[in-house]
Amino acid sequence: MRALFVFWAAPLVLFWGWFFLSLNDMNFGYVMLSRQLHDLVFQLYGQMLGIDPAIIPGMVARACVFDSFLLAGLVAFRRRRQIAEWVRRRREGPVNPDRLGRATEVGPGLPAE
């Protein structure tokens, strides 16, 4: 499972790191991080896809969110027994007396009282 998270997170970190560094032209002397290359790459992708280059980052962000939910669903499916057991314990287990006391005790009075 850790490898799955690494293979999911590494491209996201690389893409979004490059995107925001090149968008703000923080190139540190590298052409790869320059705003000119940023604009050229998105113009090229826009021409290849036949869409406005300005909407590509939003499309990539939506795809990242969808992939995140898909991955979370996969993890939840694989751990469904542990999750169901945790929910069952939370519903059926006795309430800790300390927590019950804190929830029902009268707190400090307001100054106007």
C-alpha cells in the first residue's frame, strides 16, 4: 500500500511543484522552471487537445481530485473489515466515564451571571 501511495503522490508533487514554480517564474537559473517554458508547454498541450491552454490546470486538478477519491475508495475497500470493526466498536462500546463527565458537567459561569 505504501508503494501505491508513493506512485500516486510522486507525479502529483512533481507536476504541481513544477507548475507553481514555473507559473511564478521562480526558475533558480533552470530553463525548465521558466515562465516562457510554462507558457510554451501549456500552449502546446492546448493545441494538441484543441482547447484553451488556460483551462488545462483546472482539468488536471479535477483529475487529481478524482484520482484521490478513487485511491481512497480502493484503500477503504481493502480495509473494509477493519473500518467496519472500528465503527462497530465506536457504536457499541461503553462511553468512558471521564468523557461523559466532561460532557455533562456544568462549566464556569459567565461573568454576567
